[in-house]
Amino acid sequence: SSDLSIIFYLIASEVNLFRIQVSKYINTLQPIIIGFVMAYVFNFILEFFEKYLIANIFSKIKNRKVNRILGIILTYLTVFLLLYLFLNFVLPQLLSSIMGLVNDIPDYFMATTKKINEFINQFHIPEEYYEIILLKWNELVDYILKFATDLIPKLGNLTKNVLSSIWNIVLGIIVSIYLLLDKEKFQALGKKVTISIFSEKNANRVMELVRRSDNIFGRFLGGKILDSFIIGILTFIVLNIAKMPYVTLISFIVAITNIIPFFGPFIGAIPSFFIILFVSPTKAIWFLLIILIIQQIDGNIIGPKILGDSLGISAFWILFSLLVAGKILGFVGLVIGVPLFVFFYSIIKDIVEHRLEKKGLPKETKEYY
């Protein structure tokens, strides 16, 4: 076991070095990476336009290049329209909600502390318990006040990072347009290089893995973004009807965290619950009920319709992949950790089943109970 702990220590220390090296390369290649990610995500919109709109409305145009340019123009118009709507309507409301919340937090705590004191006096709680409760409460107050005061500088930092990356984002958009214009050519180029490097059997294997990863990531990311968008709007409508406070902020938190598989809704509901709790405990309970109902609708109706059963792994592996990828890659890890794990899981499953087949043993797990 001492060997194991040494190995773990070495891995842990290497991970940090590895992260530093990787972040250096990532900074250099940032415009290319941004462009690639944009092209990958926008490709869903492009395919939608090419399949449904251009194929039917502009069917007289037989020139593929013209069709592609039309599709790209429509795709980027859609993207910029969504961005414009976000910057014009959602962002100002988000910022005013956050400012309002940060200003109101001290008052909420004063009122809550008063209530707790009344509650403790009413029930004649022994002195030592009273002190523990008070200590823990003050710790929570300090933590949340620190979080609230850090929030605005953090948002400022985030804005600064986005603005300093503006040039990279503009370059990324140009890269993504080039990638989408000639996506078939780039695919063919990749195929050509793969076939030249590997033997026929291995080249087929590599191309099969690329198709598989595209299938897993494409279905998952495209589906998740669409699903979260729908859930955000649904939450916004329902919370407005229920006259909840900070509707835009909470709907935004719910939509963003919903991208994280399986545990996302819980991650989003907890801070939202506390935000509402300060304003009205009754509304906070109602909020939990509303979120529970929306999650049931999402889990049983909307999610399966959009995503299908695309994950096919148990909750334990989802948690495992979120913890590992979240630790290494932060929020990005939480978003792509699960499809990444599904991809590796499917490769390991193939290898295991292939080896069992060679030994003439059954492949089904239930045979080994």
C-alpha cells in the first residue's frame, strides 16, 4: 500500500505540472481551439438549416458552394441574434439582480439572525448548544458575506478576461467560418492522413473511434444545450407566474447548471433556494416544489425526446466522471466529463469483450454474478 500511495502522490504532483504545460499550449492555440469549438457547436444549426430550410426553399439552387454559404450566413445571423438578445435583455437584468442581491444580503442576515435569536429564546435551548448554533451561524454569515463581496470583483475579472479574449474570439469566429465552409474537405484530409500513417485495420479503427466520439459528443452537447435552453425559458415563465424574486438570475442559474448531467439540477437549485429563502421562506419551499416538477418533466419528457438514452451508464459512473473531470478541468470538465467518460468506457468495454470472446467466455456482465 505504501507503493500505491507513492504512485498516487507522483500522479497528483505530475497532474499539476501537466496542467501548467497544457494551459501554456492552450493559451497559444486559443483562437484555433475557440474556432474549432464554435464550428462544432454551430454545425448543429448549419445542418438544421441545410436539411430543412435550404433543401426545401432553395431547392432550385443546385450549387453546393452557394447552399453552404447561404447556410453559414443563416447560422451566424441566428448566433448573433441570440447573442444580441442575451446582451440586451438578459444580461442587464442579471447584473441588476446580482447588485440588488449583494446590497440586500446584510439586511437579510440581520433579519434572519433576529429570527434565530427569538426562536432560541422561545425554546430555552441550553447555553452550550446555543453557543454552537451561534458560532455555526456566524461562520455561515461570514462565508456568504465574503462570497457576496467577492462576487462583484470576480464578475469584473470575468468581464476583463472576456474583453481581453475579444481578439481571440473574433479570430475564432473567422476560423470557425473557414472550418464550416470546407468541413467535408477537412474531414477528407483527416481521413487521408490517417490512412497514410496506419495500417488498413488500424486506420479503420481510428476512423471508427472518431465517428464514435463525434456521435457521443455531438448528440450529448447539442442535446444538452437545447435542453437547458428550454428548461431555462420554462423556469423563467413558471417563476414569473409564481411571483418569485430574482426570476432572471435564478432561471439563468438553473439553465446553466442544467448542462451538467444528472447532478446539475441539484447544483443549481441549492443557491437559488437560499436566494429566495432570504426573501420569503414560503416561496423558497414552493420554489423547490416547482424545480422538482420541472425536473420530472425534463427527465421523463423533454430530456429523452432530445437526448434519447444517449448516456447508457449508471449514476455511479456519472458521479465518478464529474468528480474527476471537474477536478482537472473545472466547469468545462463538469460539462464534457460525462461524454468523455462514456467514450473511454465504450473503448474499454470493446477491449474487454474482444478478449473474452477470444477466450470463448460470455460477454454479458450478468453471467459473472
